[in-house]
Amino acid sequence: QVQLVESGGGLVQAGGSLRLSCAASGRTYSSSVLGWFRQAPGKEREFVAAFSWSDGSTYYVDSVKGRFTISGDNAKNTVYLEMNNLKPEDTAVYYCNADKSIATMILYTSGVRKYDYWGQGTQVTVSA
């Protein structure tokens, strides 16, 4: 199993920026993709973005396209989520998770793909 540790959250004003980190350890060789998810108060957890170690490809949900950038540092087994032009609706606990492909991770949105393990997450709060 892959262990995941999220960090980098905080409190920012609308329009501000934050960079989240997801450090992976353990059976990382079995996971080609790391992705970010978020859960706002009173809402279901949603998929946000994914990064593929194999070819550097990325995927974003429409609500964050153009504002968030996901990237990876292979040497550190760490994936980053650079978040710019933050909005109050981005307020949530952000989690990362691992999977075999971006296509599989996208299935989380429809409920087809589920994950048994989640890290502690990191809180992002955007004030108006």
C-alpha cells in the first residue's frame, strides 16, 4: 500500500495562491498516478486533478482549469498542486490518492472508483 502525506494548506484571501504537496512512500511502484481530491463542508469529496508519472500527463476538472497546476518531482516521490486565483468555493480539505491510471481515477467522480485509504488531508480556507 502507498502511504500519502498531504501538506501546504492554509488561510488565504480570494485571489491568493497556495501550493500543496503530497508525499508518497511505500509501494509507489504500483501507482502510476497521483491525484488530488477535496471535500468542502457538507459536501461529497470530489476529484480535482491528476498527474501521471509515466508521461507527465495531467487532468483537471473544469472548475479548476486555468487556475490549478499539478506537477510531480520523481526524485522526491512528491506531487504538487499549485493553486492560483483562489476562490471561496475552493475552501475544502484537500486529499491526495494514488491509482494505476488517470482514466481510472476519473471514475471516482461517477462513483465507480472508490478508495479504501485516505491520508489526513490539508485544510485550505479562502476568505472572501
